[in-house]
Amino acid sequence: MGAINNKNTFTRSHQPMNNNPVHIVTGATGGIGSAIVDRLIESGVSHIVLACRNQDRAKAMIDRLSPCNVTLTAMQLDLESFDSVINFVMSIRERDMAVDTIFNNAGTMPGTMKLTADGYESATQTNFLSTALLTQMLLPRIVNGGAIVFTTSMTRHIAKLRTDWKQHAITHHHRFTTYGRSKLMLTHYALDLACELAPRGIRVNCSDPGIVDSGIITLGNPVVDKLSDKFFRPLISTPAQGAAPAINAANSQLTGQIFTLNHCTPIPESYLRDPLHSIASEAVNDALAISTSEAMQ
């Protein structure tokens, strides 16, 4: 039987709980996230944390997967909220979980501008700031030799870094370029983190799943979406194919790479020469300082 450990956690276990490091998958109930979980189960990992906003869907997913010989734990995580990130990390600490791999899979591509309670455009906070903040706060829990995987996107090629990135995302929101900038900043941050964590043997890679048949490509226009479902979706990658780069990124002994379905290439060195390269890590450090201060109050 499943057991409610607290209001934010649900676990179903078919083997004794142990101290083996966990694999965390954010957005685990989505198309690619669910496929990542399936691949991890097939590989025989012992414990997977489903870090999700919708706990009902996470619990239903655990019930569906219940015959597997893996401990599955659903934990509340809403990347539109720094408080939720802090609470998630505190729950990991309270349960004394060591972390093997973080799959930073969750993302959003809203068609209209939405402001979070923290004062950021939602895609910017979800895809970049909260994802990076979650990772930074979990660094002490990641075992040496572990892995961090960030989901990037081909849309990073249509965006540029800006010093006014926070305000521009609010005042000049565009579905694709705002999303692309959030992924571009995340990829710049991943490059810095790969260098920082190399002495611990922690590999930091990006996964670019390409265009995948998932909810994120639904545009909200009934006519366009209907045509897309009929003519476009059958030609693009399945969620299982979209998950493959993330699994390969986690399993690789390389670091600082971008994995696609069939290839991997280093995160471009040109990123380091970009005069604005440092703004990504600076933004994360600022968010970390504020969140850490608030968590201690």
C-alpha cells in the first residue's frame, strides 16, 4: 500500500527503503518525463523521485507503474515558485536522500505573458531560474560521480543574451524567443557548472530532444492545433525518442556536452567569449542568495 508521508510526499515501494542515491525527474508526468522514468525503471535503478506540480497525476502514474520493483516517490515541486523549490530541497534533506542524477526535464512555453509570485515571467523562472536554483541547492546532496542533465532546446539559436533579460521577458514576451532565451541562459549556466563540478566527477550535460510530440507544442489555437495533430505530430519524435538524449547525457562519462537523438557535441566554447556569458550564473547566484536568506528566517 502507498503511504502519505506528509502533505507533499507520496511513496509506493516494492522493496525495502534504503540509502541508495535517488534519481530525480522534474516534470515526470509529462511525455518526455514519463518516458525518462520508464527508461530508468528498465535500467534497474532503485529509487526514483517524481518531482511534479500535479500530485494527483504523479500518484496515478505510480499506481500505473506499481508492478515494477522500484521505489517511486512523488514530491511536490512547482518551478513557478522559489518557495516550492526551497520546500522540495528541504524535504530531500529531511529524508536524508543522496542524489545520483537530476533530470531537469520540466519546462513551459506559454503563449501569453504570465507573471509569477516571485516577479518573473513564467517561462524564464520555470525553465531557467528555478531549475538552476533547484540544482544549486541540491549540490551538497549529489554524490561524487553523479550527473546533472538540463533540457535545452533548439530555440536557443533564435535568442540572444540580454542584460535586461528579466524585464524584457515581461514587456516583450514572445512564445518562442522568450522560451529560447530561457533555454539559452540555462545552457550558459550548464557550461559554468560543468567546469565547477569537474573535480567532484559530477557530469553536467544538456539534452536537446528536438521537436517532440508533447503538450508543450500545443499552441492554443483550435484550427492550428487540429491541423498540427493531423499533419505535424506524426512526423516528429515520440516522447521515448525525446527521452533518449537525456538518458544518454546521464550515462555518458563526458561533461559539458549537448546530447541530441543521434549525436553529442560540446557546449560551444564561443559561449565563454560572449560578453554577456556571466549573466546566467550571476542571476542564479542572486536567486540563491535571496532564497537561502529567506529559508533561514
